Amino acid sequence: MRSDILKRNVETIPHRALLMPAGLRKEDLAVGKPFIGVANSYNDLIPGHIHLGELTREVKRGIRDAGGVPFEWGVPGVCDGIAMSVEMRLSLPSREHIADNVEIMLLSHCLDGWVGVTNCDKITPGMLMAAERLNLPALMVTGGPMKANVIDGKKYHPIQGFSMVGEIKAGKMSIEEAEKQLGCMVCGAGSCVGLYTANTMAVVTEVLGMSVTKCATTPALDPLKKQQAYDSGRKIVELVKKNICPRDIMTPAAFENAIRVDMAMGGSTNTVLHIPVIARAAGIDIAIDQFDTISRKTPHLCSIIPAGPYEIADINAAGGVPAVMNRILSMLKDNPTVNGKSILEIAKAATVINKEVIRSTDNPYHREGGIAVLKGNIANSAVIKQTAVAPEMFVHTWPAKVFYTEKDLLDAIEAKKIVEGDVIVLPFQGPAGAPGMPEMLTPTDAIKGAGYKRVALITDGRFSGATTGPCIGHIEMEA
């Protein structure tokens, strides 16, 4: 064990003296007893993370019961929804900060392995980056989605608030009406209900083989979630003892599988940012064209909010990620997972319970997958969630209106200076130009809320998983 140096050398007597006041007993310092880190991104500020303290306790209990010694520390977690229009330039850079946080803590304290307790947009990719960098035994516990409230047959959830802003400014709803609906949108703990970035990255984590089966889709407040956390605590001790490391699991085949399932489910365009940088930490190169190639050959099988009626809890009830993988079994490559079973074994054992929620490849929602990479006279490459675009907008020629700040664009929408058919161009929103490549959910939902059906947006910024419509982002080269 890496940690044995802290337990037996004369030179590390002071180290043991420092560890024992933190709660360690002498028996915890036995040679061969693994020291396991638990990177806990709990905070009481955002709904996706308010329950992670409880899950962390279960992880630590599982570690102890399996013969390990858990050590917990805090990791920051930004809610992109709250940061939107407040300070979105820090959200994407927080991913690197989280990866650095984990690397610093594990290496500085000579831990043998670790569990990442995570949920929202940048936390999960940051932890996966750290896992590949360090290549110490690791697995993830993703916190799970919230469930939408259903009132009089209509679903309510927090992200609806963004389009309400556009409706209010367009005179289609009063502030008082919106405030009345506010209570309906309070859904409790968990990541937001649809296939936004947080849940997309949880799906990616499971397909990569870095979380226990069905962890991605099990709702945050389902009792099974605590069992998954406990099982993960036990499992990490096993991984440490067998020296099974992230690079044994997150292989080129695993990344290809993750992209394919992402395309089949219609996930967030943010995966185009996150998956390549996670892979790069292990020396694996994934070009943006690989997303397009896989998407062209992968049918879209799940119609999930914001592009459809179903929520992640519906996917879970229909069989979860394993059931989706079962539908595209012939397209997947075999690969190990932290579960001890291969990804194909998990997929073959799965059952599709609801054939409308998870369609077959013979009856897809769309012939191609969720994301398309576009190239042309204004961009070397750009990204669009094609399954969230109305077919009549696939070909569109209209005048461009250029705005150089998000505020100028929002003011123009409110002043009704945008008309049907306009192509809005919003430059200087990229990694250097903004800086930080903020999400453009506020303007896209302002367009949607105002009722526009034939208005397109082109930007070098990125989009939230909640974005729908003809919105083209990630323009390369950026302004």
C-alpha cells in the first residue's frame, strides 16, 4: 500500500502523531490497511449537492466495513443554473480547479485510492480528469436526479424558470403568475430532471465503467441511492487490493462507448468539452470529428427533457443506462468496469421495461444521434444538438444580427428588435474572449420564452444541456 510509508517508518512518527488527533486509532495504522480518500462535493447551496453528505456517510461506512480507513475532504461545486447571468465565466474553469483539488489531496496525504461523491455539471468531469491523471484506484458516486413535480398532469421543475423570464419580458406572463408557479418548481434534492449536463456526465461515468450499475439514473432520494453509495465504499477497497486503476477501465474503447450512448440518449453538447479533456489526461486523443462520426451511425432512442417529454427518472424506471446499452449492444465494444463485470455483460443482462421511453434501433426518435459537428464558411467546426432542432430549421437563410455582449442581445429581445427569421450572432463568448466560455442558456431561453420559432443563434460560447432549438455553439476559431 502507498500509505504504508505513513505507518511503519521511523521518519513518519510525526505523521502518525498528526493523523491520530484526526480520529485514527492505532489499529487503523496497521500495515496493509488501505487509506481511502472521499472527495465530497456536498454543499447546502445547490439542490444537486444538498444530499451528498448523507451519501458520503454511506461511502465511508462501506469503506470501514470492507477494512479500509476513510478520509473525507470538501470539493467545490458550482451550480451553472445559479451562476447564469451572475458569474458564468468561472464555471468551466472550476473543472480544472476540482481536478487539482483531488490531485493535491491524494498525493499530499499518500492515499491508496479514492471515491468521488459528485453530481453537477463540472464536478463530475473534474473528478474524472483527476482519476485519469493520478491513475490510483477510484470510482464515482453520482448523486442522482431530482424528480419533477406533477400537478394536474403537468410537470414542473426548476429549469422552466429560465423560459419564464422570456415569457414575462415578451408580455406572455406576469411576474405574479411566475411567482405563483415558483413553489411548483421546487423538486427537492438532485440534479435537474432532464438530460442536462449533470445527468449526461453521470451517464458518461457509468458507461465509462467508473460507477456502479444504474448509479447515473437512480433518483437522488431513492433509498437505493444510499445502498449504491455503501456498495461503492466496499468496492473501492476491493479495487485498491486488486490494484485496478482508472486507466485499466477508461480505455479508448470505453470513451467510444460513452460517446455512442451519449448520442443515443441525446445528451448535452458539453460532453464535446468534457470527454476529450478527461481522455487527454490519460494520453488518449479524441477529436471533435469523432463525435460526429459516431452520431451519424447511432440512432437517437430517448426523448428526454429538454428535447422531449421524459425525465431521467423515467429512463431509470425503463431500465436505466444498461437498458439503453442493450438497445445498441452490437455497436458497443467490450471493456472492464468497477463492477467486476464487463460493459457487454451488463448490457446483455439488461431489460428494457418501457419500449417507448427507450426505443429500439428499428424505431428511433431520430435516425442520427444527439449531436452534430458543423463546418463551413464561418467556422472550422461548431456544435449543435440536432435532435432538439425542428426539421424545418435544418436549412435556413436569413439576415444576421450581431451583438457583442449577452446583455445587448437580451435587451434587443426585450425591445422586440428580433423578428422571426433572424440569425443572431453572439461572438466573444469563448474561452479567451469571454473569458471562460460561459453557457448561453439565458439568451436561448429568452428566445424560446418570447415565442420565436424561426430564430437561430450562432456563438463561440457553449450551451447548457437545457438548450433547445437552432443554437450553434463552440464556434472554432473563437472571436
